[in-house]
Amino acid sequence: MKRYSVFAVAREAARYHTGWERAWKKAEPKARYDVIIIGGGGHGLATAYHLGKRFGIKNVAILEKGWLGGGNTGRNTTIIRSNYLQDPSAALYEKSRALYETMSQDLNYNVMFSPRGVIMLAQTHHEVRGYQRTAHANALQGVKTEFIGPRRVKELVPIINIDGPRYPVMGGLWQARGGTARHDAVAWGYARACSDMGMDVIQQCEVTAIRREGGKVVGVDTTKGAIDCDKLGIVVAGNSGHVARLAGFRLPIESVALQALVSEPIKPCMDVVVMANTVHGYMSQSDKGEMVIGGGTDGYNNYTQRGAFHHIEETVRALVETFPMVSRLKMLRQWGGIVDVTGDRSPILSKTPLENVFINCGWGTGGFKATPGSGWAMAELMAKGHGPLTDAFGLERFREGRFIDESVAAGVAH
């Protein structure tokens, strides 16, 4: 694989960009692999990347039923933060945030990581107490956050209205090293690195059955034929329940639609990410000038990738009160993704009842921020059978009542 650099760009410019090679090779499945990863999104690709980089396991296939990064990886609002309340969550998300900081250099691919800072607004007395509690927990966890007052919020976000009639801003939980990254670039960078290690990234290849013998996985059937494997990783976000049933077990998750939208592009007016959980909306400004806006999940189980009008109305109504200037903007486009939500609003990274099958799911609306850390932890779990970042997130916690309740920390799944 040729390295990307300023010199490579200059060289290709001189010859009209005719010398660029494919970022990753177009592969067809082999008869057998050591490891198969089902799901060609960020988490699946990150898992394969770390299997190769950290453990030397490179006979790997990543199977994607659609196009690479076409699921939730390309359908989110790109927020990256690690200010979670519970210790296992904070450790996993902080590992991910730290990996984002060096990802462009590690992958030799610009993922446009922007540590612009994230504010989670406190708009009720209950939220003030909750975020102060989280700030103290983060201090003990080694995660750098602070609770700031309304005046500091106004300094960081001049366009905000801190005296809203229903929900005035009473402060916020501020993480200066949080931010955003380009979601597509994360998937493309990982795919390029995996392909360079000799792994096969296979698109338009849907898994239709999981073959097992004696309680152990032996392979999968796909729309491109049967493929044998020693280990199988299921990393398919909102479709996790469906694929788990192919393996013969059920998951304690629900799949719902989450939607987002962007405005028409405008001049720079906001250089941080703001999350307002009481009114339930969050917003940042992209490098193209669009206001990137997200809200809550649908109130019913579904597998749509379109979303519904009532959530657009609810989210925009909330944000117009907090950011009056957005009332004058037009919506440019809107989309939805399928998220899988657990009862305790924490993910599942676990062994399964079928031997040598591992599951990574349940990220709710917070999967993108966890992409590199999830891949790091999942690769260790698949290679070694356990890992310090995954031990608390096993399936057995639901049977044992050992929940990691992040709904207490955020009130929502992200």
C-alpha cells in the first residue's frame, strides 16, 4: 500500500491523478478463514484491524451485506466524548477517545478528528446535581471534565440563549478534549489498513445461516457461498438480534430508529458540540457549515432507516428555544439509522452460548464515539477470551443483575 502524504498528492497532481491505487482491494471470499467478522461498519472493521495489528491474526474476512460503512457508521452525528458515570463505561470510552487522537497517524488516513469540546447542558436542578456527580466520578476515573456555570457556557457558545423561558441553562458538563470526526473516513481508513494486512473486505455478501457442530461454530452460509471459520464475530448493530437468532440464541436488546438532520450551510457560528438532554437535542457545525442536529429514538421498535416527522418537529422545537437563530434555517437533508438498545443502556461485548462466537452490540445511540475502543477491546476478547475493557460487559450480567446503568448518567442512550 502506498503511503498518503503531501509528496504523494503533489506527485499525483503532476500526472493528473492517474496513479492512485484502490484504497482497499475488491475481494471475493475464500473457502476458509481463521476469523470472520459479520458487519463492515466501523466497529467490525476496527475489530479486524486490531486483530491483525495487536495479535497477528490476519487471515480474516469482513462480510458486509450492503456497502462498507452504509449502516450506523455513516448515519450518526459524529460526537466523541468519554464523560460517562460508571467506571467500566468511562474506561472503554476514554480508551476510544484517546485512540481517536492518533487515528489519522496510525491509519495514514485523515479521519478529520476535531477535539473542539463537548458541553452537556444542565437545564434543571436535577441535571446540575447529576453532572456535578459525573464530574467528580470522572476525576476519580482520570477522565478530564469539569462542571461550568452558565456564563462560561455563553462564552463558549455565543449563539446560545441561556435564559430560555422553560429550560434556562444552569451550567454544563464540559469535556474540552471531546469533539467530532468524519464518520465515513473512519470506516475507509480501517478498511484500507485491513486490506493492506491481507484481510478480505467483502461487500454485498449477506450471511444467511451460521453453521455449527457440537455446540461450536464451523462457518457461515452467505449469498456468495459457504465459508468456513474457526471464530466468528457478530458486529451488526441494529440487526444483532436477527443474526444472533441464526446462531441459536437471543439477545436482551431492542432495535429502534434514531434520526438526524442537517441544515443548509451557513458561516461558522459554533465551534463546540452542545448536547441538551432535557429538551433532547444536540447540535454541532460541520466543516461544510451545516448545523448537524440529532434527537431521540422512536418510541416503538422498528428497522427503518428513514425516521419520522414527529421527531424532527420535537427536536427542532427544542433547539429553536435554546438556539433562536436556527429558526431561520432550512433543513437540507434527514436520515435515520437502526440502533440496538439494552435495558441498562450499556453495550454487550461478550462470548455467546455458541462456542467461538463473540457478540458486539447494544451501543444504542452512542456507537460512533466508541469505534476504536470497541475494536481494541473486541479484538482482545476474540484473541484471548477475555479482556479488562470487556469483562464487565458480558451477557451474563443480565442474568446476574449486574447492570452498568448509564441511563442514570445521561438519561438517554448516548
